[in-house]
Amino acid sequence: MRIDILTLFPDAVEASLKISILGRAEKKGILDIHAVQIRDYTENKQQQVDDYPYGGGWGCVMMAQPLKSCLDDVCAKAGEKRRRVIYMSPQGKTFDQSCARRLAADYDHLVLVCGHYEGVDERFIEECVDEEISLGDFVLTGGEIAAMAVTDAVCRLIPGVLADEECFTGESHWDGLLEYPQYSRPDEWHGLRVPEVLLSGNHAMVDRWRKKQAILRTMRCRPDMFGKLRFPYKTRAEKKFIAELEAEDVQFRDRDPKNLDRSK
């Protein structure tokens, strides 16, 4: 996976993405991440990348020419690839785990464009951008933080970046659930003990406990996600599992029963 981040602050971007897990993956040749200085592609001596907006208004707008020249150069260097050009924008679709999985699976070259000031010339977006992505309903001073978040979320899904696929398949949002609680040593801290089942050595019981806890945590913390879940309810084992949850947790027992999937 190659990722080019077009930015006015390449040093800040590389300082975050060239270390730890992503840095090691790049040294192995699994990832190829570049932070590219947009100013290097201006056509004036002052390396000006922005100008006043037509129609008036506060602030400045990034000009199309440096962005397009920068984009053309990184695409030429990358060669023919399954490419996606993404503008980090508060107007974009909200980024989530399903989006990260799509980008990791469908493309091997991502170009992330970081806006600044009052945004970028709309003509660049219309001509060059495939999609716009937002981190949420808030505004940042630039697209760099969003681009780094997208890069991290996508790259950790690339085979070989993490030690094992289980490192991310059991995490929050992978299958519509939040992750179960995690514990480490010591087994007692400030009077709080690790749940006995995790000390039992019975892997089947541990897996069952973790599945229950993931469901209950999603229900309590993210009712919007919980409302979309459908629990299999056909076999004796599936019905027993739901019955155990209902017996163990009052809130789960009082949930909307429509999330039971009785289809054959």
C-alpha cells in the first residue's frame, strides 16, 4: 500500500507515521508512506499556495494549480495503481471502520489531500477528487490530523502490518460490536479483581464471556450500534446464549426483541 499525503506540514505528518507499527511495516516494504510538500509545486517565487476568495469573505483559499501539479507528480511517481484521491473535508462522508476496510481492500494507492485556511478551490475538487472524507461533525485547522487518522486505520488492516489478523478482527467496530473489557496483571488492583473466568484457563468459557461482554458494552455505550444488531435465534445453542444474557442483565432482557433473527 502506497499513501501520499499532500500537505503544507510534511514534517509533522511524517513524525507521527514513521514510528511504531507503521514505521516497522514501512521498513519491511509493506507500506510506502510519503508526506509531500504542496509549496514545492507553486509557480511563483514566494511559494504562495493560497489567495483571497472570489466574492469576498474572510481568510484565503488554497489555489488549484499547486494542488494539481503536486497530485500529477505523485501519481506519475507511483505509476499505474488502483488509486483513490481523497480530500479531507468537514463536508465529506464520516469515516468509520467499514470505510477503512473498503479502502484497504479496494486500492493500493491512496492520495490524501489536506486542506488549510478556508479550504481549497472547488474546481480542484470537481476535477481531481474521487471522494471527500470527514472525521466527524467538527472543524479542524487543517486536514493533517484527519489524514493521519485515516492512514493509521487503513494501514493496520494491510496484511503483514499487524502480527496476526486476530489483532483487529476482535476489535471494536469490526463486526458491529464494541470490544470486550481487557485486563492485565496483577489479578487484583485497588481492591478490584480480574473476572474469575479469565483466570480459569477454559478458552471456551473465556470466548463466551467475551462475546457477552462485547454485546452488553455495545448496548450500554452505543445504543445506535446495538439497534442494528441481529442475533441468531434458531438453534438450541443460540437460544441458550440469549437466555443466559437475559438472565444476567436486566437491561438486555428489556431490550427491543426485534433484534432476534428467527429466519431460517
